[in-house]
Amino acid sequence: MFIKIAIVGTGNIGSWLFKTLQNQKKLEVVSISSRKIETLPTNFDLYIFALKDDVYEEVLKQIPFKMPHAVHTSGSLSQNILAPYSENFGVLYPYQSIINAEKEKKERKKEKKSYDLMVLWSYGLIPICVEGSDYVFEDLLFHFAKTISNIVHKVNEKQRFAMHLAAVFANNFTNAMYSIAYQIFKENDLDWSLIFPLLENTLEKAKQNAPYIVQTGPAKRNDFSIMEKHCNNLQNKDIKKLYQLISKVIHSQNQSTNH
């Protein structure tokens, strides 16, 4: 098992991993900024890189020694980017949108609003996906990931990329939709919490069924008069186009499932 662990990257994922692993008394964990890669210790067991995808090559080529074990945390990059720099290499991919809690607190104070802090992660409940350069290292990573989370899966590169792509639709794009809905509520002096039961109900149904089965709304019902009224009420042209495009997708899905 890995005892001495260096985490390169002090962003959201790097900070989360550092705090999580720090809680384990048997481990020696250090956090290194990618801007200070020259301070990277040479005698550690595992090196975890939590960087932006487009800076990996620039950072890795500055390391003057070959690492014994190294992983990155990206959903999109191949594990092979680490091959020239480490004897054993792989991926430790947290499948969650991890936020910087301290930064979130500061942003909320700026807005001068009394929100409860919503923590989107909790120890043991974040799925971790692992991939290794060989079966032995992959098994080591699997057992190591079990010390971070109760939900660990071995996935290959194609599966990991698919998971990342799906997450963009299910999480990033959905949150952008929430932002549009939030603005509509705000413009009409409505309490944002009114929509929470609806969102929670939709998520619960999606957990139990294929999402297209539980689809609702005017596009599903082919209620074109309501859809036209909605579009006429939207002043932003891009959002209006988005409404029309998503409605078209829903309509097409409905058509395909009925045949």
C-alpha cells in the first residue's frame, strides 16, 4: 500500500484529495502547486496529479526523475500521458463535481445572502474510477481508492471518457438550465425554493427508470400552443433557440420510443 503520497495541484480536486488523505493517520501526504514543481519530493510512493487537462505535458516534462507510481485525475486524458515519467501509471478519477467550500463561503458573503452552505461531496460517497497500466498496479489503486470511497470501480479509457461526456450533459448542462430557471424566478419575484420538490422528484424518478420513460412537459405532449407562448415570453434569443432545440430533441425521443 502507498504510504508517502504527493499531490500535485491545489485546485478543487487536489485540495479535496489532500484534505481527505490527511485524515488518515498512517499516511504522509504533501500538497505541491504545479507552479512549484521543483519542490516535488523524490522519494514518495505515489504521485497524484490533479491539474487542468491542457497543462499536464508542460508540468510533467519539468520533473527530473522517474516516479515509481503516478496517476492523474482527469476524465478525458489517456493514462499514457504519464508513461514517459513513471514506472507504473494510471488514473484515479473522482466522479463528482467537487467544489472549494471556502471559496463558496466567500462568494455567498459577497452576495450578502443567508444561504446554508451546500456541500456537494462527503467522505465515502464519491464514486472513484481507477485504471492502471497493468493488473497489479490497477489492483493496488483499487484498494487504495477504497480508503477514500466506498464506491470504487475499474473502468477502461473509453468508459471513463463516456462517463465524463455523460456528466457534462447530466451535470454541467443541467446546472446551466437551473441558472436559466433561477433567473426566470428572480425576474418574477418568486421564491427559488418552490422548485426544489419538483427537481428532487425528477431525480428520484430518473434513479428508478430510464429517463426518457419518465419525461414530461409540453414537448412530450406535443402541446405546441404552450411551447409557442413560452418562446414568446423569452427575450434572450439564445435561450429561445435552446428551448426550441431541446424541445425538438424531446419530441424526437418520444417519436423513436413510440415505434
